[in-house]
Amino acid sequence: MLERLTVLISLVLFSIAFATPAHACGVHSNCVLGDRHYRIRMPAEHDGKTPVGALIFVHGYKGNARGYVRSNGIAAMGQRMNAAIISVKSSGNDWAIPNAPTHSTRKSVDELAYFDRVVADAARRFPIDTTRIVVIGSSAGAMMTWTLACHRGDRYAGFIPVAGTFWAPVPDTCTSPASSVVHIHGTRDAVVPLKGRRIGDTRQGDVRAALTLYGQHGGFGEREEKRLGKLTCTNRRNADGHILNFCLFDGGHTFNIGYVQYGLDMLKAAGKL
């Protein structure tokens, strides 16, 4: 009898050790991708089978992958949008993108490839509908978000950069088809002003120059002014149904979840979600 019990216990321990689900990562543990990682939070009471969209949150300078997935406000946003929350992590304190302060010493880091891997890995581990993924970035994360919009535009449903754009100079052109972008910025932002500011030997880009670039790149049409809560928005649309909206609020360098929800509502109204 004792031998039989020992065998049963061994079988149970074996099953636990070797039958761990493929998605054994989430809010409190990293989804490991080689020397990189991300975290994910599925909607509450999700059945584990039905495909859902995803909101990829991109942190600012010295950020991490923990904060966004642990935020109750962002979790509630995921519930409203029936979307997973995916929080990514830069390879260092900042995103290694063109003209960033440390880019000259980090040219071997391919952030675009990292995002490609995150989407592929998340879709392998979880039921993610890759046609309904929106990238949301704040400050330095918004700079990464604009870089994705320019070079991976056709791989995402839309982009919501908040208080950040390219490092100067703004690119002359983008390498992928245009997507939908809702840019949100405070009129009194002193950390990342609308016209940018110098940081060491580098300079932040001009937000309006980035919008001009993308407007020409995507063939976006006439501007329409709209007021949405505390946001004053200039909205444009192109022949493919994509939107390019520029929304200002009276304030500084802040990340307001309510404003991001407005951005998601705009994308949904445009049929992108």
C-alpha cells in the first residue's frame, strides 16, 4: 500500500513539473523571451478559448512591465474593451530607437523585432486576435509607439501615443503602410514640449512635424475640429478608413487613463476595434 501511494505521489509531482500550461506567465510573472520579457493580463473570467484583442502598453523612461498589468484602472479598461493587457519592457532604461540619447551605443538592440516576438509569443500562449491590437505609449513609450506606427503600421489596429513622438529629426518617410493614430498631448508639457527640447547631444522631435509626416504618408484628408470632454481634437481620415487625430488638453506631462479611453473609443468608432 505504501509503495502504491509513493508511486501515485510521484506521478502527481511529475505531472505538475512537466505539464505546466504554455501560458504559465501573467500579471505576477514574466513571459520570458530570451533575455527579454513582457507581462499579460487577460480579461477577468475569460474562458481561455475565445479570442480577444489586446492593448500593448509601452512604459516611459526607467519604466517596467509590472505597473500597467497591476493597475486596476487599466484592468477595467481591458474589461470594457474585452482585451488583454500586455505590458512590454525596454532592454535598458529606455527604448533603443533612432536618435535616442543612448542609441549610438545600443544599435544591436532591435526593438521592432522585440515587438514582433511579443505579439507572436502572446498569440501562441493565449487566444489573442492579432487583428485587434492597439499600442499605447506614454512619454518615451510614445516615442516607441510612433516608431512602430511608422515601421509596423500594417501589423496593428491602431496607436495611441501620449506625450511623446520621434527623436529629432523626424523621419522623412515611413516604411510600412499607414494605420490609425490618436496622439494625445498636454499644451503645457515641459518634459516633452510639443516642439521638443534638447537633451544632451540629442533633441526630442516636434509633434506637429510628426503629424505632418504621417498625414502625408497616409494620405489623410481635411481636418475636422471636435471637442471631447477636456480634449480638443483635430481629426482626419484617409481613403482606407484610418484616422489621424491630434488631441490636446490643458495640462502638463501626464498620462490620463480617461483620455486614453477616449482614444480607444475613437478607434472603435472608426471600425478598428
